[in-house]
Amino acid sequence: MASIIFLDSPVCSGFSYARDPKGCDVGDYSSSLQVQRFLNKWFTDHPQYLSNPSTLEEIHTRER
């Protein structure tokens, strides 16, 4: 079985959005906290995937 989570990060890049425009004003630290919060909530809602091996990959496509 293969499972992949594609996560747009930071918020407001790619297809992601924020309800409040202030949510788009993020730096490296706050962006990493958002990812951590998302993964914690996702695995809480989907505990059957906790036992699967996992790795984090990062792809930069945004030019600064």
C-alpha cells in the first residue's frame, strides 16, 4: 500500500488559502508550526496510518 500526502506550504502558495488574509503572512518558523499542526490533526483523524513508514520530502517551486 502507498499513501502520499501533498501539502502546499506555506499557506497561500499553490492551491492553499487562508480564510483571513493575515494567515498568508508567514515566515519559516510559523510555516513549520502550521505543517506540524496539520500533521498532528491529520494523524489524529486517521490513526490507521500511524504504523506506516513515513518520510518528509520538500520540493521548492516558488521563486523568491
